[in-house]
Amino acid sequence: MSKPRKRSRLNTAVGNERMVLEVVDTPSPLMSMAPAGQHMPMLLGAASRILMAHMEPPELEQVLKVNTAGVDSFDRVAFDREVARARRQGYAISRGTRVPGLTAIAVPIFDINNRVPYCLAVTGPSVRIDPRDLELADIMMGAGRDISNRLGASPEHGVDLKLLMSDRSMDRDEAPAKKKPAATKKSARSRRRRRSRRRRRSRRRRRCSRPPELLLRPRPVRSP
């Protein structure tokens, strides 16, 4: 069996930090260098975003108070918008926020009390993950739902598929439409040649469909 090319991690929130519980590593030389047991700031990465997206408001405020102390560049409005989107669509994506060149996708794992004590994340080189980010997000959400079901979570705590599809349709609508290439002189000449060949074939078919006596009948000579 081939070895995985992306690193998978199981994360949890410990106090005001995020801790890596388990790691399925990759032989790739480009790794995120986050072994099991490592503590990391809660603000960085997709795993932190999805954990904070499902925190109770008092707990979230405490985490933000500790992690944003002395951080002048923290944008609370943008953060709230990003966390709300992650909670609505069922996954979070970060691109190079913790390690340049790496993209991470994280999904929540609900327990029997319908809380999110854990999250599942996959990390890999951006050149591999970014072209397939939505496909991998679907796979990750399926894995997150399966683990949540095994932990006894209620079915209603799955992803809101209607909101997810509306988000994706909005993303497609916002994407610039591809313009059709203008017809060149070469393509116009090719069309004229094709029409001319069709006309010649049609004339040959009409001649071949005539009775033999018509083909052998001499043409009348016009008088001067």
C-alpha cells in the first residue's frame, strides 16, 4: 500500500492553545513539523479556526483575549466573518498562515454532547492541495461525520448542505466568465474550404444518382 502524501492530524483545544493529539505522517520532505503533543497558538491554522467556530461565546472570548494580547493587526470583523463561514460550510481552509507553502483543511468532530472537542485536519503542499481543495474538503467532511457518528453525535449536527451549495454557487457566479476566442482568419478559411468540399460532394452525389440513359443522352446542339 502506498504511503500517504499528506499529513493528517487530530487536534483539540487545551486551555487557550491547540494541541496535536495524533499524527499520520508523510514521507514528503515538505512537512509542517507539528508532532503529537505539540501546543500551538489558537489563532493560526485551519484547525484552530474550526475549533473556535464551535466554541461557546464566553470560551471564545477568553481564548481571543489571551491570544490577541499585544497583536495590533488582529481584525475582529474579518475573524468573525471567517469563523461564521467555517461553521456554516462545515470546514476551514488555511493557506500558508503557519508554514509558507502549506495548505490545511480542517473539519469538526462532534461528541455525544454535540460539542466539538476535536477536529481532523489534513496538511500538504499548496501546489497539490489548492487545485483539489473542494474535493478534499468533501472527503474530510465525510470522515468527520463518520467519526462523529461513532462518538454518538446527533445527525442534525452535520453540515448545512443548502448553505454549502449556495456558498459554492456564489463562488462560481463571482468567478470571471471565460471569453470565447475570437474567430481568426485561418478558422474562417477552414470553414469556407469545408463548405466548398460539401458542395462538391453534393454535386457528385446528384450526378451519380441520375439514370444511365440520362448520362449517355447527347446534349442538344444549339443553333447559331
